Amino acid sequence: ANVSHELKTPLTSISGFAEIIQNGFVQEQDIPKFAGRIYKEAQRLLQLVEDVIQISQLDEEKTPYIWEPVDIYQVCKNAFDSLKEKAQQMNVHLYICGESMKIEAVRTLLEEAVYNICDNAIKYNRNDGNVSIFLTQTAQEAQIVVKDTGIGIPEEEQTRIFERFYRTDLSRSRKTGGAGIGLAIVKAIVQAHQGTVTVTSKVGCGSRFTVTLPAGEETR
Ligand code: ADP
């Protein structure tokens, strides 16, 4: 049901806009506006298909990824750099607490996982809210905690948000345009690294995502 909703919504818009143009119900000067809507919805659908393909590839463990020592602090900093403008627009402040630490990982995947968690932490935040990353490391593992001051996640839904296409009612009302697949990708990436991802949250107070990853032979 979740999948068909996410696929049907953009397709219904695309088909509807195209139909009224075809029937001549749109004035000449309004055509670029309607074409723009069709384009935007098509892009959304394309992104969704790409996400689904990526998650299946992760499931199949077929892609030959490059494993190398990756500095987690740098990964978090890169994620924040990419999200800086979005955070500014939403008036959300970003902090990283911790030091440079390396683990054996697939850089591109780890960057994507951290980006997705931070993107949500900004998207589901409040005006003048914070997103803080805390990094800690032992000889065996590294931990990334992303804490936000946002809308929170009801307790009964906290295990479900890692399912593909699952979105909470709280976030649906936000019109952020997400498809509910970001955290499923995070989970698949973390599992590919033999790690775990968990969440604790309180509605109206914020959420805390904890990613724990083994340090890996090379970096110990
Ligand atoms: P989406 O594209 O909807 O953001 P995700 O898979 O990334 O999809 O997240 C699934 C759902 O989990 C979101 O729709 C939202 O309901 C909830 N969620 C994820 N992160 C947070 C957060 N930091 N605060 C509140 N809700 C969150």
C-alpha cells in the first residue's frame, strides 16, 4: 500500500496535467507552468526508482564497493556542508562534537547514510532548532549519534520508520515531499557495514539516531 501510494501520486499528477493540456484547457502562457509541474513530478518518480534500484543492489550484495579507511568526522562535515543551505532556510543550527576517527568503510555509502539521517533531522525540525552530531570511538567500534529538536516520532512507529516507504502521520502533514525510503537505505547501508542503527524519540521534543559501526581490521 505504501509503495503504490508513492508511485501513484506523482503519476496521477503527471497524467492529469498532460490530459488538460492535451484537451486545450490550458492557456498558452500557462503551459510552461504546467510543464514545470510535470517535470518536477517526473523527477520525483525518477529519484524514487533510483532509490529502489539502489536498495535492491544493497540487498543483493552484488556491487563491488571499495572498502577503505574513512574518516567519520569528515563524512559528517561533508553531509553538513551539503545541507547548509537547507538548514539556513529552515533556520536550523548544525553542530558536530567529536574528533577525526577512521573506520574501514565504503565512503560513498557511509556519506549517503549520514546525509539521509541529517537531512531528516533538518526537515522534521522546528524553527530555530538544532541538529547535533556526537562522535565516539572505542578500539572495536565507532558511534555516530544524530540528535535533533524536531517533531519527534511516536513510540509505536519508531521501529516502522526503517521500513521501505513508511512515513509517520506527523511528517505526512509537513509536505516535505519525501517518499519514506531514506531510512530504509540507511538501514541497508549500515547492515552492509555489519553495524546497527536505532532511534529513540519523544513527540514534540526531538529524536536521536544512533549508528554503531565496527572499526574494521585495517583501522584497529
Ligand atoms: P522520508 O522521505 O519520508 O523522510 P525516511 O525513510 O527518511 O523518509 O523517513 C521515514 C519517516 O520517518 C519519515 O517520513 C518521518 O515520518 C520519520 N522520520 C525520520 N527521521 C525523522 C526525524 N528526525 N524526526 C521526525 N521524524 C522522522
